[in-house]
Amino acid sequence: MGKKRKTGKKEGMLLTILVLFCTFLTGCDLLDIKDGGLGMTNPDYVEPEEKSTTSAHTESLDLGESKKGGTTSRLTEAGYLYGMEGSWYCDSAKTDAGEPYFYSITFMTGEDGVPSDMWYYGGLLNGEMEDIRFFWDGYYAYGDSLGESLEFCLNTPDGTRNGTIWLELEGDCLTIHEMEGEAFFPFTSGSVEKFYLHPVAAAGENCDCFGNEMDVLLAQPEVQERLEQGMAIRDVDSMDTIQSEVCVIFALGTDHSDQFVAEYYYAVSPFGLVYRMDYLTGEWEPI
């Protein structure tokens, strides 16, 4: 009986050792399946990233040339709507009394081509002379993926004016249709007007900027910045001779409910040069 008990004890010990040995081998195999055994023993081990199954063609999208229904979008380059530098000018409108009326619109875009600011002014036409009756600033956004409809918000003395317009571009001719919301064309009863591109001349360029002085001034970065800060611009119906050139004078300032307070004065020459008045000396300085 004693021998039998001794033999059973040895068999039990051998069985235990065998089980532990098998467990050890199985554990090593499990570690090797995933990370070669390093995952549990190497503290610097980093789980490998899974490879993306996304096509390389979907990594970037050209938002400036998207397509819809087989038609190429006219989303713009940075600077101006359609990438066309300048303002859009209409001189064929008429008031209810039949008086000639004009409109001038500048659509600006951000560095990525996204719509940003717009400047809009107009008034009566007396031959080649413009009698500016309003100047509004604001912003706009694309109403569709092709950039053919615009949703606008304009700041006026009576509050904001909101609505939607539809654009048709043919060459350098732009037809604007009122669609929804408040009227886009003030002081006339028209709902559709044709505009043509009025390019902004570079400073000092040998060209005639007569009648285009406001657009030249609006192209100046410091003027744009002050308009964005809430200032307003006014044609003071005055001229001054600077460097032997007759220049049109404009005022930039704050438009209060009861009066306009001028804070800066600018002059624009017929050749696109822009001057700012030094408020201490009263002298004109080029900008």
C-alpha cells in the first residue's frame, strides 16, 4: 500500500508539471500570433496602424471646379466673383419718374474663393456725372453649388436688407434677377437689370478712370478694412487739384442716425492714383 501511494504521488507531480508546461507553450503561441511576443514584454511596443482602404482620389476635393448635372461650376478664385477683377456696372435703369439711374456692385471673395463682402452703391445719372444716392455694404453667400444664385445681406440706414438673386453670366455681361426676399434694386421698380464689368485700374496705370473713382477707392485694402469695421463712405461732391490732376474727393466716417461724421478724406485721380489727407497738415499723401 505504501508503494502504491508513493507512485501515485509521483504521477500527480508529473501531471502537474506537464499541464504547466503546456500552458506555458500555449501562452507563448498566443503572444506570437499578434505581435511576436513583444506586446506583453516590450513597453515600447506600438500597435501597428491599419491600412486605409479609402481611395487616393477622395483625399482632396477641388471645390473651385465641382460639377453638378454635367455642368462645371463657376465657383471663383480668390479676390473677386468669377475671378474677374472689378465691379459690375449698370447704367440702363430708370426711376418711376423715368430718370436715368445707375448701380455699381463689387463682389469680393476670401483667399479660398469663399464669398465674403459686397459693396453696392447707385444714384441718378446726369450725362456722365453720377449723383450717388446710396452706398450699402454687406456680405453674400452662394445659394447653390454652381454659384448661380446668391443670398445677400446688405446694411442700409433703415436696417438690413435680405434676399436672393439669380445670376446669368455671358462674357463680361452679368444679368441679375431678383428672386426672393426684399428688393435688390432700390429706388427703381425693375426686377431684372444687366450689368457689365467695370475693371479696376491699377494705381498709376495709363487709363481713364473717370466715373470709376469709387471702385478704385474700394479696391484699397485700408478702405476695405475700415468699411468692415462699420464705417461708411460718402461722395462729398467736391474736387481738388493734386499733382496737376483734378481728383474726386470722398469721405470715410461714421454714419449716425442724425448726421454723418467724416473721419478720413480720400482723393482719386483720373489715372487711378489714390491719396489720403493728413488731418494734421491738410496735405494729400499717396497711399
